[in-house]
Amino acid sequence: MIIPYTELEPAILRALLEDIVTRDGTDYGEVELSTEQKLQRALSLLKSGKAVIVYSELHETCTLQEKSKYE
């Protein structure tokens, strides 16, 4: 299920994105980014329409996914 980020309160969106970008196994390449940089990158992807927040009922978690997977 896709969750429109625009329907989330700013504090909830930030907490959700922080949870996503700080999970174990999250890899952002060779350069280490701060949590704030990761948050800004994730928000930028959402605002540009390149990514969506997806809730998995099976795993009861939210992830950030490429929007193209759901078109």
C-alpha cells in the first residue's frame, strides 16, 4: 500500500523517514552521509516524485521505493 507523504504530519513524516534511513543494512554508497543528509535525500526523492512510501502489511513496515515499480 502506497502512503502519500503529503498526507502525513511533518513530525510523523520525519520520524518515519528517520526510521527508514537508519535501519541496519541501509547502504548509501562509498561516502558516509549524516542522518540529516539521508533524511533530506529521502524527502527530495519523495517531493520529486521519484520515490514513494510503501507499507507492507506482511512485514508491518514502511520502506522507500522507486515510484516506477508501482506505475
